[in-house]
Amino acid sequence: MTDANRQIVLAEIPQGKLASSHFRLQRADRPVPAEGEVLVRTLYISLDAANRAWMQGATYRSALSAGQVMAGGALAEVVESRVPELAPGDLVFADTGWQEYAVLRAKRLAKLARREPLSHLLSVYGIAGLTAYFGLIKCGRPKHGETVAVSAAAGSVGSLVGQIARIMGCRTVAIAGGGAKCALLTGELGFDEAVDYKAGDTRRALRAACPNGIDVYFDNVGGDVLEACLFNMAEHGRIACCGAVSQYDGAPPAHGPRGVPGLIVTRRLTLTGFVVMDFDAEREPALAQLRSWVDSGALKVREDIIEGIENLPAALVGLLAGENVGKRMVKVV
């Protein structure tokens, strides 16, 4: 085990679109844990659109500042422990940041049962899977036979939301960018319809794909796609507001969704914002259900794994540009 610790630092806060040049690779000494602390080695680092949002100011976590190790969650392995409840070799999920080694207080670590492939602990059994599960079931409240539309449907969360909705007996409509992604979603992942938001009039395409309206819309993007879905919602429709990736990178949109107050009232819509931590008390039953679906083959897991810590900046830039299908992560070791 080396004494060096490679880290990716956020060199400057981007004013426009994020670029790899906003980061730098540096080497530091491997940290040493004190009493009550644990030294972990990162195995897979999660990449999420929220990484970019953290650069814009405080959200559900503190804002990032230039010069600090880039923040991010990771699947990590305990190397040295100064607490009785964790031992070398244990797997944990932790906010390690973009670095090979991190020292953290034990209360900031979530111990995980080892399960192969390990990458699934960061995708379907991690934040992505739990976000899809709770956002759809608790906030969207789909019923058998209803129409569920999902934006960023080829992404880590969206690709799971649509499949879970299908398992629950819903008609599923994917919203994604590009013909190749749309074909994969209706082919491999079993969506009933797919709308390519890059192909033209999204509102009209959704009307054709959802002739009886959208009962549940799982929103990952905000902006123009949210507006198009709002105008196609059925009465008493529910919108689970998970993210707004269209507004995270680059210049803000010229306008927000228009005509929203009237639509909400006349169609009696419910919009629910959430973060996955809201449902921590229900985590274990949700994981058991996700495992059952994966083991039976009902839920397919797509992952996009890039190797090498030095590739983290380019991998995040690519994720924001929509390169990935499924959960994007970087394998560190």
C-alpha cells in the first residue's frame, strides 16, 4: 500500500460550462486515522449531476469552494479502523471526495454487505436505485394501468424508474436525447414509448405518446422538458421532482415553465420535491425489494464504468453532456 494519496481538486469554480480544466490532480500524504476515525480506500467513485449543482451554492450540503478536494460519494474499503464496529476489509459508502484515501468519523460511514458485482452497491443498491424506488413509489404513487413518463430516462435513476413502473403494471414513456438511446430504452429496458427531446416539438411528441395524459411524471431535468410534461399531465397527476440537470451547467434558461399556476390548479396536480435521505428509515425493505427484482431478472442494471481516478473530471463533463447510459462511476483501483 502506497503512502501517497492522489486527489482531484476543484481548482476554480466554473462560471460557464464545466470543463476538465477546472480540476487538477495532486498528490498528498496518505492520512492517518485518530481515535474514533477510519481510514478507507476508495474503490468506485459515484458521478452524479448533483456534483455540478454543488458548485453553484449550498443545496442539501455545503457549497464547494475552489482549492478543496472535489466532493463525491464512493464505495470504499476499510484499511485501518480506530472504532470497534468496523474492521479492515469492510465495505462502506462514504462521502470520501475524489481521492484514493480518506479519513472519516465512523458515524459518517454506512457499512454495506459485500455483494457481487461490487459496482451494484453504488448503482441499483446505492443512491441511484433508492432514489428511483422512493421517488416513484412514495412521491409518484403510481397505480396499475397509469402512464408514467420519465426524463433523463437513460440515466442512472431514470433507467430504473421506468423499469420499476413497468413492474408495477404501468405504461412507461421514456424521454431521452437521441435515437440510439430511445431505441435502447424501448428495446433492452422495455419502455412502451420513447420521446427524443432533441428531435423537435417535445410537447406534441408527448401528446402522441400519452393520448390520455401523463399520470406520473418523474422529473430529472426541469426546464423545457418539465414544461412540456406539465401541459400533458392528466387530472390529479403527480410529479416527483428529483433534479434539474438542464439548469446545472452553463447559463440558466431564459425562462422557467410557463402557465404553471393555472395548470396546477385546473388539473389538480401535485408536485413533490424530495431527496433520498428523506426515506432512510425505509432503506432496508427497499433494498430487499430491489434485490428481489434484480435476482429475478425483472430489473436490468446498466452501468457505465470508467477506469482511473485521473479520468474523473472528463467523466463528469461527459455525464453532464449525456454520454452515459445507466450509472456512471469511476473505478479507482
